[in-house]
Amino acid sequence: MLSEVVKHLAVKPGGIYIDCTLGGAGYTLELAKRVGPKGRVLALDMDIAAISNAKEKIAKQAIENVILVQENFKNIAPVFHEYFKKEELVDGIVFDLGLSSFQLSDKKRSFSFQNDVPLDMAFGKKAEKQTVEIINNYKLLDLTEIFREYGEEKNAYKIAKAIVLERKKRKIETTQDLVDIIVKQYPKRAYYKIHPATKVFQALRIETNQEFNNLKTALADISKILKFKGRIVVVSFHSGEDRIVKQFFKNNEEIMPIVKKPVVASENEVASNPRARSAKLRSGIKVV
Ligand SMILES: C[S@@+](CC[C@H](N)C(=O)[O-])C[C@H]1O[C@@H](n2cnc3c(N)ncnc32)[C@H](O)[C@@H]1O
């Protein structure tokens, strides 16, 4: 969605932009080029791996207008004030939510059920919850609710019940422990459209990092740091997140949506990056 993001942000040379989700630094580097030497880009990520990777890229390309900060974007306003002068405001803010392909493909981390490693879906050290605690201590109905709400998992109750029974016998510690329990709750079939553990893993990641709450907190603070006619762009991958963004534009009197319906990825983009299939972009402009 890079070209759409740049278009909706209407990036200005010399402007100040915030990339709230640095990830592989694709958006940050593009913004840095477009704002030029007089502009600045503040890029946040909770994940130290994203920060280190971006540091290398920035050094190689001799880019000097990017400030990298390992922080949760829920603290967007205080972090901005820490690095910018009191009288400065932001021209544009972008969120590209969720997990990066970099994190998903890291074999030492437990975002993918294909790696047999200890369960820890935190984006960074300061994550709000611990995945192992959630799995081993949450009540049956709380587990059911997160699997249903964050995973849109049809077998939420059945899987949660199996987890509760299993953890009476032993602590559930690794991705494989969890995958084994989930797979048993599905009828034996040679082929599934997606792996049976996909949705539960997504739900646990969202709960571990409190992703929906972070987004709500950040959006509530945006107006304080955005310039008049400044823009905000949010790319989401989950219907729950998109709902939060839609509600935000509906209820906020200072920021108006730029387009009524969310923008989706082109067929070409989906062909080269299947994850883009569920991407929805919403954007807004500050009108007061
Ligand atoms: C989809 S990736 C971003 C990809 C990026 N646009 C690029 O060009 O590569 C999302 C990133 O946001 C980070 N992230 C998620 N929630 C966050 C939060 N609350 N605060 C800071 N970073 C967060 C994740 O660690 C991940 O690296």
C-alpha cells in the first residue's frame, strides 16, 4: 500500500512525519526521501530488531533525517514532544498495523506455528502481557472471547476448553504444545484453506500486545500533535481494527475522513504480497 499511503499523506518536502510502525522501514525510507534534507521522519517500533535493521539501512543510504525510537505508539504524543520543539506540529502520521513479514519469518520467534519455540508473541520487551501467562492462566470464558473476537475463530470455545483441560496436566509452553491441542479440535482432513492454528495465534498476538487498546489510545492523542490540514493514514488488517478507525473518524470533530470507503490493495499488489488481501486503508485530514 506504499503508493496509496504516500498519496493519502500528500507528503510535502520539508515536512514532519511520523511512521508509528517502522517494521522493515519501507514507509520510513520513502517518507525520508520525499521530505528531503529539510524534513524529518520520526519512526517508532516496539521491536528492537526493527530498529536495528532500520539503523543499518539508514547508515548504508546515508539518510540523516530519520529519528528511530523503540517505543509503543500509544505514547505517540509524549515521544513526539521529547524529540521536537514545543511549537512544532506534525504534517502526517501513518500506522501500518500488525505484524511485519520480518517478524513472521523469524524462526526464533513464536509468531508462526511453524517454528517450535517458547510461546512469546510480544513485539518488544515492554509488551503489556505474556503469551504463556494468557494461555496458562486466563479463565475459560476469557480465552474463548479473545479467540472469538481477535481470531474470529469458529471453534473458540472448543479450543479454549481443550487448553484448560490440558493445562491441568502440564504447563503449555511452546508453539508445538499449543498447535497439538488446536489441531485435535479440528476434524481430520487432508487439506485446510489455512492452518487450524492460524486464528488462535493471531488472537494471542493481539491480546499479548494489547493491539486494539494501543490503537485507541494513540488515535485519541493524534489531534494534539497534528497540524491544521495535517493528515493521518491507517492501514489495518483486521476487521476489529478497521472498526476502531472508522469509529474514530465518525466521532472526531477535528479530523475528517478523506474518502468514505476504505481503500483496498490492487490485484497486482495482492499477487505479489498475499497479506495485502485483507488490508484496508483509511485516511483523514485535520480541519480545525
Ligand atoms: C506491518 S509492520 C510495518 C511494516 C512497515 N510499514 C514497512 O514498510 O516495512 C508493523 C510493525 O509495527 C510494530 N508495532 C505494532 N504495534 C506497535 C505499537 N503499539 N507500537 C510500536 N510499534 C508497533 C510491529 O512491531 C511491526 O514491526
